[in-house]
Amino acid sequence: MSTTVFDSALFRDMFGTPEMREVFSDTAYLARCIDTETALARAQAKAGLIPAEAAREITARADSSRLDLEALRHETEIVGYPILPLVKQVSAMCGDAGGYLHWGATTQDIMDTATVLQCAKGVAIIERQLDEVRGALRDLASKHADTVTAGRTHLQHALPVTFGFRAAVWLSALNRHAERLAQAKPRALMVQFGGAAGTLASLNDPERALETRRLFAEELGLRDPEITWHVARDGLSELVALLASIGGSLGKIALDVMMMAASEFGEVAEPFVPGRGASSTMPQKRNPISSELMFAAAKMLRERAALMLDGMMHDFERATGPWHLEWSAVPESFLLCASALHQANFMLRGLVVDAAKMRKNLDLTGGLIVAEAVMMGLAPSIGRQHAHDVVYDACRIAIENNRTLFDVLMENAKIRDAFGEARLRELTDPANYLGAAAIMARSVANATNV
């Protein structure tokens, strides 16, 4: 029976993706636990700790598809962890060689390494999805580098920008997240092998124990850490925090799109799919569903990141509880981030951009958005302070009488005679006061080193 949005038949693909759900499924987790046990056996055989034939038998005969899941579930509830009952079943599969299974390991060694293997697969999916979204944003930034729109601060018209500039700002954050993910992988994706208290004392030979851990990491394609990390949970916490940060940046995109899609703005619209975003009572509705889901995921990811920070506070060499928080926070974070990236890719690749409506909105204030441009244009001839006073007064008159800044300035004989109609039109045209917006947008869109 489904009870959460992550496993609900109705909602699960709104808060996750089938691909990521498979990575963190029970069957995949148990398979990664067995991958961990068999890799450990092979490493120990190479180090001379167990017979090579035993390692071959364990690798050949350990099979997650043969596990009795109901018995495993029942015994996990009793023990508190799945590894003891798992080892019991897998040992039986392996016959005499089963006696060498889990040699010198502890439950957390296997569970942590299995989780890291899942995270490695999850990160690869996130990286691919992130590249797809970045590609969509590069297209938008390049295509609309010169599409003039209102820059807004505190939800008020500030100065003109271009829509490509806005998209490039979105893109720049995701570029940095891609860099952070690449840098985090060697820090976070570490094998775990320390035994009961992390010292590997059970192997009776410190040098051979450390060599086993190195070979173990090599078998699984993970980093060999310099020391056991049973109670140093910074790696997994960093990964979840990164997923939350990606979600935050996607949530910012979603908020901008939702605002621009509002009826009063009408500057963009999410891709049209029959029935998507429809209302049960209002036939005219075209709600920004993808953006809403991205926004929700960002908030939910933030909570998982906070949970992982709580989970970093372990006591001594093995903890009394915080570890359990990860069992929820890690898979849910990967699901939420994958879902948000999926929605972002769909939305951004089909985003309808109404350049004409952007320009119409830009002109709502009758040129007031470029008051600074007019002031700076007049300043070389009449002095900055005088220019400020003239434009300030002209803005006041324009606002009080619902007139354009150009019309008010044209009524000032001194200004009209000094600059002429053509120059005043140029100064009051927002398209002429964009600074380096288009240059920066193209620079981010065309960057090849990210």
C-alpha cells in the first residue's frame, strides 16, 4: 500500500523519476549490499586473508533475486538493521564458502558502502539531467540575449535587462553546481570498512587490513579513505546539501517563471500540453505546473539538508541513532532533485517567450525605467545635479499626469533645444540602456569550460 508521494501511484512521478526510484529501490539496495559483500571477499582474497576459491564461490553464488524478502523484512525489524539477516541468507547460498562472507566487517561497513554505491549512480543521473537543463538554458540565453525586458528589484521596475541575461544568470548558478558536484564526488564517494569500532582490529594485521580496504575500494570504483568514517558523515551531508542547493536554484527559476506567467505579466508560458495545468472549474486556466513542482521540491530538499546536518552529530566511534535519519533523507533528496530537474528540462525546452509582451510591460511606466539613463545623458551638458533635478521633476509630472517621460521632457524648452527630439527619444528608449547585459548573456551561453 502506498502512503507517501514517493511511492504513490498518483504522485510518485511528480516527486521523483522512475530511473532514480529504481536506483534507491529495495531490490537495488539489497543488490548493492551483495555487491559490497562480494567485492570485500575478492579484496580479502587478493590480500591473502581468505581463500581465493571462497571469494570466487561467494561472488558466483550470492544472488539478491534468491533472497526471502519477507523473512528479511521480519528479521530486520527485530535486529534493527538488514545486514545480519542478509548475511545469514547469503551465507547459506554460498555453502562452505559462506563462512568467509562478511569477514571482519560490521553492519555499518556494508550499509554505508551500499548507500555510497547508490549515491554514485544517483549522482551520475543528476549530472546528466543537470547538463540537459543547462543546455536548455544556454539556448534561451543565446536566443534572447537581445530581447529587452523589465529588470525588477523589489518587484518594481528597476532598469531594462534582456531575457537572455536573466536566463544566463539562472544558467551561471547551475554551471557552478555542476562544478561542485564534480568536486564533491571524490570527497563523498568513499568505501567504508572499519569493523566494529573502525580500527580494523578484527583482521589482526594492520598493514594487510589497510591493503584490504584499498583493494576493496578498487573493486567498487570508490575512494579509499584515509580513516574510517562511521561517525564522520560530512560526505553524505555534502551530497544532500548540494542537491538542496541545486533545488534552490531551480526553485528560483520556477519563481521567476511563475511570476512572468501571471496574467498581469503574460511574458512567458509553460509548454502547452492538452489538459496540463487545467482547472476543474475554470476552463481558461493554464497553470504553471512544472514550476510549481520545482518550487515545492526546493522547499522539501531544504528540509532534507537540515535533517542531514542533524545527522552529523554522532557520539564517539559508533552512534546511537542519527544514522537512521540518512535512510530517509538521502534517497528522498535524490528523488526530489531528479524530479525538479526533469520538470525544469521539460518546462525550459518548451518555454513560450512573448517578446512583444515584455516590451509592452517595459513601456508601462512611460519611460520612467530609464530615468537614470536620461539623467546621465543630460549630465555632461547641464551638470549632474541639474540633470538630476530636471529628470526628478519630469518624473513627478509624468507620474501625476500619467504621461511619458519623453513628452514631459519635450515640454522643457531648454532641454528640447539643447538635445532635440531624436536624442531625447534615444535616451528614453529602454533598449538603449542595457549595459553589458547581452554581452554577459552570450558569454555565459557560449562558455566551453563548464
